[in-house]
Amino acid sequence: MTQEQKKRQAAEAALHYLVDDGYLGVGTGSTVNCFIELLAGIRHRIEGAVATSAATEKLLHQYHIPVIPLNSVIDLPVYVDGADEATHNLHLVKGGGGALTREKIVAAASKKFVCIIDDTKLVDVLGRFPLPIEVIPMAQSYVGREIAKLGGQPVLRPGFTTDNGNIIIDVHNLNIMQPAELEARLNNIAGIVTNGLFARRHADVLLVADGDTVKTIT
């Protein structure tokens, strides 16, 4: 089974977590795109979706799924999103698509965070995938120096601007043994909007497709 087929397999498994007549948070990325395509067939079951990026909002509109601003939603039962890396402890690295800040907000607002990945994204220790950090542009140099002090190699993502008008610094060569502590430490650096570690508000359910089955980790 190809990686694309595994993504679809994981996305299909996430449909079982929908709450009828409720709102649904929808993340950003290639696996989520598979989920949106499948969601279109049962869109009548939900009131609407909260999008984490302009790209996701555009795709939801394309499939005639109502998009609702988070500020208009009091109760968000479920949030479905992918990840660039995940551990068995449900800690994640996200932000490869650059939507990490809005993803983190929607995750925080949701009651249940369902993360969908294929088995290539499951790791023992986070850090193989460069850690994305959203940064206010004027703080780029300062933030880079502070990250270097932590042992990481900061690299500006070229030609990329987030939906919030900021830049992304991808941090290489981090061996993330204590993700929750590092998440908090990074967020205390002035100029960082947020970072791609989802450890303090981690996934509640991790669905891992390997081609044969979808493993559920809780």
C-alpha cells in the first residue's frame, strides 16, 4: 500500500469520531485533505467546520462544507488533524504546512483531538523532522540566536509567510527528550508566536495506518 493510500486509511478511521449535529475542527495538510474529501460524503451530519488555515477553508468550501469562525463556536467536540511526527505518548511535531499557530488554538479549544498519520510518522523520539516555529519578522535574528543556545540549527523557511503574516523558522538537529518542557521554554522567547510541539495539549487519540490496519493509541 502506498503512503497516499495509508493516509486515506487513517482519514477514513477518523470519521468514526464525528459528533452528529456538532462542529468539527479541521486541520491542515495532505492527510487532512483526504479526510475532507471523505467528510464531503457525510457533511450533512455536522453543523459546520472550523478551519485552521486559508488552504483548508478553501478546500472545505470546494466540497460545500460550511465553514464557521472559531469565535462563533462555543462547543467544539472534535478536532481532526495530521502531524509531521508523533510518539506513543501522543506528543506531536506539527507545522510542516505552516499553520501551527491556528492548529494549536483549535486543538486547545477542542474536547477531543484526533490525530491521523501513516506509520512513517510514528517515532520513538521527536526531532527527526525539523521543528517549525512561527516568529514575528522583526525578531528573526534574536530568536535564531536564542535557538542556537538550545542546540538547534535555525533555518528560515524561504519565501513563506503564515496566514498570520509571520515567518517560519525550522529548527534542525534537536533531540527532543522532554517535549512539554521545551515547548514552554521556546514559547517564553520574545518574538516567538508559538512552536510546533504539541505536548502540553497533545493528541487524545492517535490513529496510525500501516496498510493492513489502523492502530489506535490513546
